[in-house]
Amino acid sequence: MRTITIKDLAALERFAREMAASFKGGEVIGLVGDLGAGKTTFVQALARALGVAEPVKSPTFILMQIFPTSAKKGIDRLCHVDAYRLKDWSELAAIGFEEYAADDRTVTVVEWADRVPELHHYPSFREITFAFGESDVRTLIIDESHKAQK
């Protein structure tokens, strides 16, 4: 487990760029944290780092959005999911989530991942918890212990 302190938007952008640079494709990233903790802002920064040209908003009512990427060879898509309104895994499976999450040319990011424990079964799954600190400071806890052994 690794902890990072994010003091401002510039620091969040740097972290998103570093994370995107480490991607090979096929990653499934779960984001956990209270409302307003920075999950969607992080996805927006990650999308920019991956070369997504269109605006990224949380897909709260449509559940999932797919964006073409252009910044990293071997990664063609960003799949952005908001699991806040899900009742169970079957709703996510019904909209084709598994196709994207299993694709090695896609990076999949799920907000409210704690509502979807089935994500832990993906070999590349890692979880980032966003916690409030003093003022506008956020603490990010990156947990890769869920990753399955290859």
C-alpha cells in the first residue's frame, strides 16, 4: 500500500500523468471515497493524460462511457464507470462492462468501486481511496494487494 498527499490540482494532474505512463493496457482501477473527494476530477486528469479529447463527466445515470485515447501506444480506450446507482454486479455485466474490463487495449476506471466487490477478481485490479485532509488536501491510498497473482 502506498499513500500520496495531493495538495492541489497540479499535484493531482502529475499523479494522473505518472499513473497513465505506467499503464500497459488492461488495467482496472477502482476509486473509493466520499462524495466530493476527487474521484471524478482524477478520472478527468487521467483522461487528459491518456489523450481523451472530449470532456469527461461522471456517468452517474448512464453508468458507463467509453472514450477513445490517443496518447499511449497500445491503449485505445478509456472506460469510465460510475457504480453509485448500481444495485448489483448483474447491472454492470448487462451493459457490457466485462468486455471492456477484459480488453488489454482498454483502461477501465470505476468510481464507487466499493459497491462492486466483483472487481477484485480482475488480475490487474488496483484500488485508490480518496480521503479528505485539512483544507483542500487529499490523501490517496493506492492498494494493489487485490491484484491476482499471475
